[in-house]
Amino acid sequence: MYLAMNRFKVNKGSEADFETVWRTRDSHLDSVPGFVEFHLLKGPEREDHTLYSSHTIWRSQEDFEAWTKSDAFRQAHKSAGGNKPLFLGHPEFEGFESVLAQKSTKTAA
């Protein structure tokens, strides 16, 4: 498993607009080999921003890298430049390869 994550420092007052961008965009992820799931996480608030993290889970780092070179990636990011006023600086990318995984042994109630 490979987790690809971007951190965004969203300007105070722009949180709702930032979330709307993510909710309404066509990510094209469902058509990409190796894609497992996506999450947008809202983190702590600071004086000038709120921290957000987007992350995708992939079968492998190779699947993620293939996506970044695909037409689906270009389509999903074609309007990204217009959203820069919503956050401070550039998104900060981090990639993680799984070395240990554990799932709950309890069933949902």
C-alpha cells in the first residue's frame, strides 16, 4: 500500500470554499488502476490558516506514479491554479509506503 498526501494551509475564512472545490471536482480516480480510496481531512486551526490534508491510498507507489503521468491526472488538476488564493504557499506533498498494517478484528455494531 502507498499513501500520497498533500497538506494545505487554507486561509482563515476560506475553509467552506476550499471544501466545495474538493466536493464538486471530478477527480477521475475511479477509472485509475491501483486507486483504493481518497480522504480530505480538516486539521487544527492556527492564527492565519486551517490545516487540511488530502490523501489517496494506492495499491503501490508505482500505481500512484503512473496516475501522476496520466491524462486522468491532468484532467483532475486542470483548474487547480485558480484555487491558489484559498491557501498559503504551495501544497506540501508527502508519500508513505506501508511497512505494517492492522485492521480491527471487531465487527461493526
